[in-house]
Amino acid sequence: MRFDPSTRAARDPAGMLDLLQRFPQMCEQAWALTPEPSLPATKPQAVVALGMGGSGIGGDLLRAVLFDETAPPIVSVKDYRAPGFAGPQTLVLACSYSGDTEETLNAYEDASTRGAACVAITSGGELLRRARQRRHPVVVVPKGLPPRAALPYLFLPMLAALSQTGAVRAFDAEVHDAMPVIRRVVDEQGPDRPDSPARRLAEQLVGRIPVIYSAVPFLEPAAERWKDQFNENAKQFAVWNTFPELNHNETVGWGLDPALARLLHVILLRDATEPDRLALRVAITRDLALSRAAGIDEVRAGGSGKLARLLSVILIGDFVSWYLALLRGVDPTPVAVIDELKRRLAKG
Ligand code: PA5
């Protein structure tokens, strides 16, 4: 199926495309957001990022970026509870775009009661109210966006705040270097470009189930974000996994019925700095298992810095999910099922 640019206005009435195109500006603004009042310059023993869905991915990105750095351990939590170790030496970054997500509020209460140093990242709601009441530092992010479109605001201020406390090194140069790379993604992938690779990939995906594999653990949160964006923008089921772990289980699952394998389309997220052993694993796995899928595509992270690589590959996925939504004739913005679920939970 071919993408028809004339469907753009009718099928994307709330302007998700505009938000994707503003991603670079949002990154610049987000990097300048700081907690008020500012954090004391003490190094925590551990950092816990709390958040669900669109507000949870920031913690996963933080963990990926800081994995090989001299930094406190980073734990990303998607639960009603804070981890057992959370206490006065722990820095808790409670992130909820709406400020009203019950899991995050509950885990924040838990951490706060145990004396953890808490920071709230939110556009308002109950989280903002409670954080202000307790004089916890708050990063107030712009209102009125779907949480997943606010990703820069829900991730970069966490990194900036940790950097300011001295808990991790400065990342200003990496943010600066990432900007032209993600601007190029906007230029190359948007619907004004008939040769947009995101558009061509989305056209392949109609009627298929995307299987997103990150070739390296560093890109794992990007694979998860691709899946989440297929779910929420394109209202499409998708799965993700990562090398090398998938070689120890899921690779065997490719022995599935050929009729089912023909429904799957594999998207491999590749990184310029992939170690040779991982590249070899991907090559062997393509041959042994993935060749059974209806299609295989590779998407390469751009730039050289960690932020450029992660954010560029994420933004390409955001565009692919947007095209797929329009190809499927669904509005990318509303997430009626999530809204209805929250409504029913509120009554229960
Ligand atoms: O994309 C979405 O709308 C969801 O994944 C939300 O981010 C999730 O339900 C959590 O809500 P919030 O981001 O307001 O904490």
C-alpha cells in the first residue's frame, strides 16, 4: 500500500506530525529545564526513575546512556512500589506527564515516606501538588501534549539534573552534537520527501506485525519505544527484543508455523559502534531464523554521541508509526483504550 500525502490533514487532525517535527526544538528547550528549587550538590548512592508508559521511557533512556559511565546505579521502575533499597541516600525521579498516574504516585509516596530525595517531573496534577507541598524540587514541563510526544521533556531534564549535582559528567556537548543529527531525521523522514525511508518502511508494514530487535543492549529502550509508538500511534500490535539475549530463547521461537512467520516483519536497530561479536550474532540469526519473516529491514542510528544515536533512531521510529497510522486510516493522537481503562480504574 502506498502512502497518500493528501490524507495528512484529515487523518491527523490533532497534528501529531507537527509534534514529531518539533522534536529537535523540544530537545533544546528540555535541556534548559532545571528543577526548582535546585538539587543539593551531593552524589546519591542510587537513582530510581519512576514512570509509566510515555513517562517511563525517560528512565530507560537514562539507564542506557549511563550504563557504561561512572555514575550511581540507575533503576527504572514501572510499579506501584519503590524498590526496597530506596532511602535517604537514593535520588528518586518521579516522572508523570499528567501528574495523575496512580502507579507513579504510589511509588513516589513510598519513596518519600522512606526519606528518599525526590524530584518530580510533570506538567501538573496531583504529583505537582504533592511535590510543591513537600518542597521537593520540581521540573514543570509544558502542558497540552500527548505524554509520548513530550519525550524530550521527560528524559533530558533528568540527565541535566544528575549532571548538575555532579553525580554524572557534563552532557552539554553531546546534546549540542545531537541537534543536527535529529534535525536531519526530521528533514529526511517527513512526508514532504517522497523518498522518506520511514514512509517506505511503513508501507511494508501494512498487514504485518512489526518485530523490533535492537542489535545492542544500548538501543534496547529505542526498540521498546518503537513498539510503544506502533501501539499508541498506529493502534498496531508489535513486539520487541534485544541482542544478545534473544539468541538464548526467542531465536528458537522462529520455528513457528510458516503461515504465522509470514505475518512478521523484522526491524533491526543497528548502532555504528556495534562490537563485532554482536554484528556476527545478528548475521547468523538473520540466516538461521529471521529469514522466515515476511520482510527484514535495518535502521541505523545516526551520529556518534550516545544521545544522537538513541534520539535519532527513536525519532525515525516515531515517523514510521505516524505513517503507519495514516496508512491504516487511524488518528495517531487519541489513545481511547488507555483513557477508558483509567476512567474505569478511577471508579473502582
Ligand atoms: O502515552 C500515554 O498516554 C501513556 O503511555 C501515558 O504516558 C501513561 O499512561 C502514563 O501517564 P502519564 O504520562 O500522564 O504519567
